[in-house]
Amino acid sequence: LAIYSRAVNCEAPLEEVLANSFPWCGGWEAELRALFAAYVEAKQRQNVLDYDDLLLYWAQMMGEPALAADVGARFDHVLVDEYQDTNRLQASILLALKPDGRGLTVVGDDAQSIYSFRAATVRNILDFPGEFRPPARMVTLERNYRSTQPILSASNAVIDLASERFTKNLWSDRDSAERPQLVAVRDEADQVHYVIERVLENREAGIALRAQAVLFRASHHSGPLEVELTRRNIPFVKFGGLKFLEAAHVKDVLACLRFVENPRDRMAGFRVLQLLPGIGPTNAARVLDQVQAAGSLTALADFSPPPRAAEGWPAFLALVRRLGEHGPGWPAELAAVRMWYDPHLERIHEDAALRGADLIQLEQIAMGYGSRQQFLTELTLDPPDATSDLAGAPLLDEDYLILSTIHSAKGQEWAAVFVLNAVDGCIPSDLATGTDEEIEEERRLLYVAMTRAKDQLDLIVPQRFYTHQQANRGDRHVYACRTRFVPASILALFAARAWPTALAEAQPASAARPQARVDLGARMRGMWR
């Protein structure tokens, strides 16, 4: 359906859609055409429409000049908001409705066109003036009531480097001596610690958690931060993607560790056992009953799996034995679970590669814990507040930090904004640098993130990233460089900072103050004499 929807909304040939957006399906073009034809016939037989049909039928109607003129004459004025987020199908409807442009007004910002993955195209707004003769009149709104001038100056400089855009220069009466910060940190772990330190400092200074936001290009970028916020009991709400610890694949791996750590944990065991093909709820319950009766996971060896589960059962038993003996040690135990889980991940999820990257990140997080028990204790998933979901929708009087993808942050504003991973490979994403158009949209994404800030803006630049692509070479880290969207020519608009700041040199031992020796043991004994 994603392919069908994109083809409809892009008004592009199926061959082009497959080549540009779904290259792995290119060999199935004929089959997809047959499938889509059957889908359309099925909808018509049942007298139903899907969401795309609401636009498609309208566009087909507007394709008849007489009908388009009749419908267009019913409206003296047509106003369209957020025009930069429209797709080709929507634009064709609009231009057919008002072909001469009379009474037609569109509002939008080409610098905030960031939804190409939904088939939106920035060309609609950039080409709009030239669709009419004489060209449409353009009114530029440049006064900004949200951000301070230093934030706007830096944001203007970023978007000024775009290859094509409408010229505008945002300005504000809100002046400030505080420039946006470009913060260099050692790695992703220091990035997390820096953000939390700054957030708590702001809170002490009177800026509520809800007035602060952490923004990121991809949902999984916030994983380490979510774990640390959870550990410190700092409430947060995440917009855009699942919270890291709530993702199914992360829960699967953690459930395996929990089941080995505590065989009486039926919830964890129930989840893990049903990962095996051929084991459903009934068989899983039987296995858990045997384990509970025996009081040990050794009972698994006595269970006769159903035929469909026979192939995968020995590998599961071997994993349980290995973890039960603490053979690999921590955190290698987590790596062992991931390797066992990999084929199940491939079988269960279409986006296994992306989810696999999350599990590699989970291994990196695990390195910060001394043992499996400590890791599981601090990442317990059962209580609702352990994943910081605030036991449901947060109440208006509750305070919580905002975590959001940049896409989900559009239209929002906060007093303080922290942008994670302002490095090449993240912004722009390494998956969105195949064409000039993709790179320009990534530039607009950074612009959107920066212009969410009212008073404080921090772009954080980790110097080193953990990678799973060096399994047998190097230290599994790569070095990163500052995002290409903040070149040297505009650095003066930012305040450069390194964190943590270097500690003052320790005083020489000769200058140390003499220390008194106190016999605390004698004092403790004397308390009872």
C-alpha cells in the first residue's frame, strides 16, 4: 500500500516510484501492477474508498474542464495553508480549481519543506508563482516573534546556503547577547551527560522541563538519552517513533535476559518462547509450567517441542545454558542473545537492518553496567513509569522533558532546544545523501530544528561514534565531523564550546594541606562503653 499510495500522490509512473523509493521491489513491477488493479476493482465492488481515493477521485473530476470550472466558480476565494507540504496530486487539484489564480492564496515556507517521505515536494511552492500569467504576487513575512536575533541570524545563515529558495531574512525585536552554542563532546555518552546537566541547570534557573526539548534526526538517536533519563527518574515524553525501551525488538532481547536471570518471570518467558516458530501461547504455557515445577531452567531440556519448533529448539537450549553459566561474561552475554535473535528478527520484521542497529546500540549502553543483574534492575520494563510514559497521557500540571524527532517538532517552540548529533551522517542522514534534492531537504531539517528555539539553542557535536561495522577491526568507533550545514564561513554566529571543560591542574603534593588521622574504629567501639 505504501508503493500504491506514493505512486498516486506523486503522479509518477510506477517504474519511477520503484526506482527512486522502493528499489528492492523493482523486479516485481508487473506483479505490483496486477495487485494494484485487483485492489482498485475490489474497492469498487465494495463501494469503498481509501484515503488516497478522496484525492484521486477529486483530481479525476477536476481533469474535466467543464466540471472543474463549475466547482471552481462556487468559491470566490481558496486559501491553502502549509503549501510546502503538499504533493503533486494536491497541487494538480488546486491548479485545476483556479487555473487563472484569481482568488487563490497559498501560505507556506519553502525552508520548512521536510516531508518528501510522504510524497510532498518543495517544487510545488517554488514553482507556484510561475504557474500563472502574470506571475502570482509574493508577500514575504520576515518578522519573527519566537526566537532571539542571534538564533535567527544563525538559522538564516544555514538556510542562505541552500541551492534554491525564496530570499527572506528573518528578524526579531528580541535581542540577546547569547549566541547559539556549538558544543563539542567526546562521544555519545558525553552528549547524554551534557544534555542532562544543561536541562537540570535550566530547571534550577526556572525553565520548566516542558519548556525544553531535545531534537534528533532519527528516532533511535535518542536511545542512550532515554535510558539515562529513565535511570535518573527524569520524566520525559517522546514524539516521533517508539521510546527506545518500548520497541518490540528491544523488549524481545531484554525479555530473554530477564528469563534467564529469573526463570519465574512468566511474562518474560512467555514472550521469548513465542519467538520460536511453532510455539504458541498453549505450548509456551506448558513449558513455563514445567520450569516452575522444577524450579530451574534445566526443565527445558525435558520438554518435547512440537515438530515446527524442533529445528530452533536446540539453539535456544544452548543459549540458555550458556547464559545460565555466565560463560561469555557481561556484556558479551547480550551479544550472544543478539546473535541468537538475529534470524528471528529477520523473520519477524521487514526493517530488520534498522532494528538490528538498535540492538547494537543496546550493547553499547550495556557496557556502562557491571553485570547482567544491574543492567536488568535499572532497565526494568514492567512498571509504567520505568519507560517514562508517565503511566499514560501526561496531565497538564505535570512537568516532563520533551524528546522529539525534528519531523514531529515542526510547528512547535520551546525556550531551550538541544539538537543531538549535529554531524555528517546524522544531519544530513547517511541514508539521505544520494541526490542534491535529498541533501537540500536535510539542510531544511536542521533549519526547522534551529528555529524551534526561543532563547537557548545548542547544537551538539560528538567527536566519536560507536559502530557495529568494525566487529573485527579497530575499537568499533569512528570519528565524526561537524555537519556540512555549519561551514567555517558561518561559525562566527555560534559560540563554540567543548564539554566537559578541562579540570584545573591539581596542586603539587607539597602544597597539599596536612591531613589529620582519625581512628574512627575506636570511636565506634567507644560508643558502647
